[in-house]
Amino acid sequence: MGAGDDPAALKARIRERALAEGFAAMGVCRPDAIPQAPDRLAEFLAHGRHGQMAWMAERVHWRADPAALWPAARSVLMLAEAYTPQDDPLASLERRDRATISVYARGRDYHDVAKKRAKRLGRWLVGAHGCEIKVFVDTAPVMEKPLAQAAGLGWQGKHTNLLGRDLGNWVFLAAIFTTLPLPPDAPETEHCGSCTACLDICPTGAFPAPFKLDARRCISYLTIEHKGPVDPALRPLLGNRIYGCDDCLAVCPWNKFAVTGSEARYAARPDLVAPPLAELAGLDDAAFRERFSGSPIKRIGRDRFLRNVLYAIGNSGDPGMRSLALRHLDDPDPAVADAARWAADRLEQSAV
């Protein structure tokens, strides 16, 4: 930034460029804008609420303090990208012979789409203003949601997800750290009021208190991050959710003001909207990789995916699906074989 450049005008130009790239909103904060983050993260980790996500406790000094992640940074650009669904994301929950996949995973992997978009914006920023940048999209120790609140994009709702009055809560976040000194936006304040819809709908009671999440009971964590068998007490509560869970997002009243998603690559693939469980149960490793090429689902691998499918089969209540479980009793993966036995036993009992 040259000596004669007006910082506010520069920020306006950057925001205009960000919107032109396809982002729904942009806000700016300083790297030291979330002083409350270290204590909140420490409490979360001390209670073990991160479960098997050991990476959350690693490099904790960077995660808790963005200023330590890259000391040269003067500003953080927080970018929001909407993926608001067009249909009821919970409609498939009652179709027990079908699978329910989280809305964000029904289209192209957002890591690829959002990061490429943020990098294009970053390259323009470097070329036009001679600054340095670092781009992050959910793959580094960056606390995107607190930073987004500090940048005025929204607030962390009682379900702990980012929520904006104009955005709703169906958003992806990207961050660009830059050496440019830009004027920060005013942080957003919380507007949940007395509403507890997101807390009340949670099938597993994953919220020990408003604004606090215990990942160990969260269906998104259990179906995506958790390795090995899921606690038998929680398996019936998964229903037919085989990848993620949208319940707390879907019921938020602020979604009636949500911006419409404009990125076609986030649109749901027809084969990922309530796919038949029988079809998914027959996928071998090669077929799984082919089916989910370009999808975030691919990263959990065939074994964890099949484990989830078998739990859903066990929850189907249809004894006719028992044969699908029996085929996997001798699966080489212990968690898959365990899920197959559980599903077969559950469906045998339901037939009595």
C-alpha cells in the first residue's frame, strides 16, 4: 500500500473484488482480535470435548492466537461463501431405507472451491498492492469462526456455528492473512435471544450448554472424525445419517434471511440426495473412490463410510435389509464387522 492510499478506500476495493470472485461477504479484523479464544479453547480441550481430534490440541499456541501463527500479519480478511440448500435438508431423515448426507457434502468439496477462489483474490491483492499473504481454508490452526465474528460477518450461535443476520448459517469460511494494515470492521454481537431450537433438536444431546459443543456426542464428529466403533448407546440416535448432520443448522430461524448460494459446484449431486442404503452397502474400495471423487466424503475412506452405512441399515427397522449387513460380518476392518453384527442383530430383533 502506497503512502497516498486511503486504507478505507483500499478495503472497499478489496471487498468489491471479493464479491466479484463469488464470496457472499467479507470482513476485516486484526490478528489479535480474539483475546477470549485461548481460554475457551483450553476449556474445550480440558473437558476432552475434542474426542479423537488430537490435532486440535497440537500447535495450540497458534490456534489460540492468530497473531502467533504469522507475526508479520497486520490484518485478517474473513470471507464467507454461501451454500444455502434449496430444499429441506432434513426431508430424507424419515426415509429409513435411504441415507442422509450433510448438505455441504452433497456437492463439490468446498476446500477445493473456496481455496482456489481465495487464492485468486490473494494473487490480485499481491499484484495490485505489493503485500504478502497467507491463505487458509479449514486446513491450518486458524479459528475461523471467532475471527469471522470479530470481522463482523456474524456470531457463533448456540450451536457454535457461525450465523449471520444476512447470511444465515449455511456458510463456508476462508481467511487471508495479509501484511496490509486495513481498518477493521466492527465485531458482530450475538442475536440468538431466548431461542433454543438448535439445542432442542440435537438427537444426541451434544450441547452441554448454549454455545458449547461436546464433539464426542456430535453426529458430524461421530460419522466423519471418529475412528473405530461408535458407542453402542449412540448408534440408534444416528438414524440414517451416514455423513454429517444438519439438524441444528436447518432449524435456525435466521435462515429465513439467508443469502442464496450462487456457486453451482456446491449444488447437490442427484446421486447424493437420499441414496439407497442397499446401493451404498455394495461399494468396494474402488467403487467408493470413484463414486465420491471430488467429494469431501472421500476423505473418510471406504471403511468408515461403510461402518456408517451399516449403522443406518441397523436403524432402518426393515428386516429385509438384514442380508445387507450379513454380507459384511467377515469384513477385514474390525469396525465394519462390528457394525455389521450390530445391524444384523438389531434387525433380527425388530422382526420378532
